[in-house]
Amino acid sequence: MLPTTPIIFVHGIKGSLLATNDRRVWLSPFDALHNTAPLMFHEGDAVRVAGLLERVTLVPYLAEYVAYAGIAEKLRGLTHGYIFTYDWRGHLDTISDEFGKFVESVKAETGQNPSIIAHSMGGLVAHGYVKQHPENISKVVYVSVPFRPGIGYFDDVNLGARVGLNKTILNKEAVFSHPATYYLLAHKGSNQYEGHDFFDAREWQENKWSVFKDSSPDVSKFQKLLDRVVTYHELLDRNAKLDIPALIITGKCFPNNQRQLAGGSRPKVPGDKRVSYESAFPYDTFSNIQEKDFCVSHDKQMNNKEILKTIFEFIQG
């Protein structure tokens, strides 16, 4: 039996389609197979959200990338299934405020507190609101949310991230321009990148990280961005007592880079290829918390039948 109470799903980074007035800029089959223009972020740019990224078919019936098709299909079968989509390039504090308005609109429409299912970075978006307004939430399910990020995301901004065969759409210039990038870095004081502070702009300049290797960005402006991220991290890291049932979905089967030692070595820890097991737990104290571990890689979790079955049984229970 499927739940009849309202459920809101919040996707992770790269999880929504983005478009301008004349074309899709994230993500088309062409983008996955060819080098294209870097997907830069500029405050107030013409890029808009064009829905959830469910799948990208590269070769019909032969090759496709499935992102969130599984959870989307489940939600379409519900009386009150909702998806909160957002521009995953932007500042998470702003996106969390938008999420709060979405939650309150669902509550007003249905007359019930919604349950939240959040994957990856979507959990950081959702939890900023959940911590401040737990009275508006029924239950939460966090699927591999990087509450204690490691160093893998630093590689994306330092070197760029390949998307299929495309080496340019998320090159280091593009990723550096995305404010969301910095919310996924190891938190200030965590010492995950031994001897360095990701939230000191001068360190980026002195070490020639990312675009500082080839250009001279405004250090003062960059520091303001980093300070804003630290403020949101402090909200997430502050322990709160939440009278909400929570389900934490984790992974332990795959090796993850969680920290880098001073000599450059990166000890491996259990995880799901992207988020380590130890990273997936919020700092807060829940009235009732359950944990389920699945041997499923990060990008396949929201399409896995056993994970989805576990999630909906928890919400229905």
C-alpha cells in the first residue's frame, strides 16, 4: 500500500534540467557525448529550471543514463507526490529558503505535514529548513547526504568534472563559478585536507587551486562567498533535538576518499563511491532514527527497488 500523506522529493547536485529560452543547457544526449560550452553560473542569468533530470538516452534501447526516473515514477503514482526542483548551481541558503516556501505551500494545499525524501546535496538543502521548522515536517528520509563532506568534491572544483565524454561542460572554470560547489567541501576546522583551510580565499590564491592557477579572481569577493557558505555550514553542524522520525540510507560497499593527509596520501573509507558512510549522518538528535545500509552506488540509489521499497514502507509505517 502506498502512502496517502504528502511526500516531497529533493534531488541532489546536477539533478534538475536547466534551460535558457531557446535550448536546454543541462543535460542533453549531445552534451554527454561531445565537448560543449562550460555551464557557468552568474547571479540573475537567463538559465531556468526545466524539470527533474530523470534519464538521458544516449542510444535508444542500448545506452542511457538513469538519474531520478525511479523515484519520479513512484511519486507520480501517489495522491500527493511532489518534487522540489531547483538550480543546483546556486547558493544553498537561498535554495533552502525556496524549499521552505514549497513545504508550506504543500502543507496549505493538503492540510498535512509532508514527509521529505532527500538525496545527496538535496539533503543539505532540506535540512537547513527542517532544523528551523520541524513542526512543519512529518518524517525525513536522507539518502547518502554529505553532512560531513570529504575531499572528493574539491577535486571537481580544482580539476573539473567529466560528464560522459564531455570534458568541458563542467570544467574547473564552470565548477568554480557555482556557489553550490563550496557547500560540498569539507567543513571549516574538519582538517579533512590536512594543513589547509578551504574557506580561506588566500589559500586558494597561494596554492593556485582551480582557476587561481591560470587567472587572478577577486580574492575579496571570493572570501565573501566562502564566509556565506561557512554560515550555512554552522547551521547544519549545530546539534538540535528534532521530534521527527528519520531514516538514514547509507552505503558501505565502495571505497571513498574522505581526507587527504599532509604527505598527499588519501586513506580509503567505506562509502557509496561519492559519500562516505561516516558522512551520511546529521549532527542532530532525532526522536526516532533508523539506519539502512545498501550496497548500491550513489548515482543508482534513487532507482533501486529495494531502497525505494524501504523508504515508502518507513513513511507509511
